Amino acid sequence: MELPRLRLLVVGEELDEAELAALKFLSLEHVPMRRLEAIQKAQDFFEALQEKGMMEAGSLAFLKDLVNCAKGCAWQHDEMVSCTSFSRYLLFQLSEDITEDELKSFKFLLGKELPKCRLNPKTTMLDVFIEMEKKGILGEDNLSMLKSLCAEINIVLLKRIEEYELNLFGKTKQTKKGLFPIVILKYSSFTNSLSFQQLEAYKMTSRPRGVCLILNNHNFAKAREAVPEPKKLKDRVFGKLHFTIAEYRDLTAEEIRKIVNIYRCEDHKDKDCFVCCVLSHGKKGIVYGVDGQEVPIQELTTSFTGQNCHSLAGKPKVFFVQACQGDACQKGVTIETDSGEQDSSVETDARFQLDCIPAEADFLLGMATLQDYVSYRSRRQGTWYIQALCQHLEYSCPRGEDILTILTAVNQEVSRKSCEPNAEKQMPQPSFTLRKKLIFPVN
């Protein structure tokens, strides 16, 4: 038996059902859908590729590219992606990241669009994409349905599609063939497009990076419902970014001051950053302890200036604050393409505002909303601001995006939401005196 056929036999025996399905999906640009649907064995798939001239003269290069794409290796190793369209590869990557619960949500929302027999418990996300293509509700220039679904299910998925549409992945060379264009690109062009080469970045190499202090007050007389946001901040975001987590719950005003003073007096010389997340009731310029006493926000931030905390001088000090800044409600202004999520189970959060940002260098203050306005929270999912912040940090930090770019994306997401019955809106507000790019590397 000739060597290429021996190799095909070995490869075929190693492929499981899910891997074969992935290869079939990625090759839809080259092999008709009806032909692929009838294929159940790897050897039949290889024969279909040979019939279409994709494995001529004993060359297995095309199959190797397909396997690398299916295993997610093509970009990791900076190899050329030429066996499938970038759009189809994007769909495949989305299918790999979608959880079981999210898949169930896709099936439920598509219940009126796709045949019920095609949405059974064994249906995979790749199957869903194929059925959407058959129905004409998914295509290279027809992503509106998919974007709407992602906006309802997981905003991070929507962000990835928007990045594709904005061509953030670098320059591409395209040749039209079939539903999607064939794309040839290198992954390095994506990382280069996300950085401003002329601007220096803060050092962020220490392990741990620093302390992430979480002040979480929710046990008031008029209680804020407990939400899973502190857990998200700890486990899904700053824990993965190599910060030491220090969470304190239900503190009085005096206890807040004592905790802040403890970390002000710590030696941070071996750390590169300090983060503080505040979730509490408040009003203009202050936050409340659970005893109803006030703590000025500026008192918290200025505790960590270079003068008051020498070991953090020249290092980024990051504060994220979730609460209202007043009683006023923001009204929406209709624009051509923007639309927001509507959620009837939404309430305003605590009153809270900062009169002025710290004048000292290297501070970043992320506020949930503008001065004098309320902020909102969903009883089901938590506050609009913190949930968006967690999602975008979790998604964008591994991709090398700087914090200001991430917070701009957070602004965009939160601004899309609406609170019934009067369609009130919310606009977060980051303020900063950073002198360099702030990037939180995962590795």
C-alpha cells in the first residue's frame, strides 16, 4: 500500500465522531453539503476530498491544514489558514467556545426558525450553523440573525463577530469560492493590530501581579440582593490574571477605612499593580458602610497615591466602582443601528458619585454611570456594568488589548441596554491619569 494511503488509514482511525464533524464543517467550501451529510466514516470523507481534487498527487497538505484548524492549532503556531474561509473558521471557533447551556439557548431561540427534528438533544452547534445556512439565515454577508442571538446569550460571542466584521484580524487575501471567501492570513497580524507600538506599557510581569481588593457591601437594612459578581471578579477575571484576591463583605464605614489602611501600608514593591473593586450603596461622592455611615470615594483613592503609598508610586492603581451617581434617569437617543437589551427585571442600584478624579498619575477609575445618574442591575444577572466588565476583561485580556480599549467596549455594551418601562439608558464613565498602556497579560 502506498505511503499516503497508509497515512490516511492511520489518520482515519484516530479521528473520533466530533473531529470528523469538524473536518466536514470546515470543508464545506469544497465539498457539497449533501455529499458531506451522507458521510459517516473518515475514509469516505478522504475519498470526497480526492474527488474534488483537494488531495492530488499523494499530497496531504490540505488535509493537514484542515486537521490543524479543527484542533485550533493553525493560529497558535502562526501557520497559514488557507483550507477554509476565515468566516467558517470563525464559526467553528465560536462553536468550540459555546457552552452546553448556551447551546440550549440557541436551540430554544431558533425553535421557530429551524425544524424541531433538527434541534434534538444530540444536535451540536456546528449542526445548528449548518441548518441556519440551509434556511438562508446565516452567511458571510448575513450575520444579523447570529449577532442578535449572541447579544441575547453571550455578549462576548457578539464581540468576536463584530471584530471579524471590522477586520481587526489584520490584512487578508481573499478569493471568492462558495458561500464564504477563502482567507489566507497570519495570526500575528491580529496581535499587531491591537497594540499602539509607539506607546510604552506598564510593567506587568510580577507573580502575583498585585492585590485585587474587593469591598462588597450588600447586607443593608434595605438589602441589595446578593449577585455572583464578586465570584466572577475573583474566579473568572482577576484570579486568572494572577492577582491575589482579598474580598471583604458587609463592612461598616470604619471597617472600610481600616481595611484600606491595611493595604495602603502594605509593601507593594514586588508587585506591579493594585486593583480595588467597590460594590455598595452610596450617593454623590461617597459610599456607605452597612451601618449607613459615609466614606468619601476620594479618601479611598488618595490613600494609594505615590505620596501615601510609596511602594505603588509609578504603578497603576485601578478602581472599579459599581453604584449610582444620582437619582436622574438617562433617556435614549435613537440612532440608525444601535439597539439595546430590554429587561423588565431591572432595578436601580445604590446612589454614588465621585466629585473629582484623583490628580495624581497612574490612576484609573471606572465608574458605572455618569454624574447625577442612576445605574441599573438585573435581578437575574447582576449589574449591567460589572457583568459587562467581567465579560470583556475575560475575553480581551488574553488577546492583548489595553484596558482603555476594553472599557470602551464596556461602554458600548452597557449603552445598548434599556430598562423598561421608559427605556432608560446607562452610560459608564472611565476616568484616568495613566501615562502608559495598561495591559493585563494572562501568561
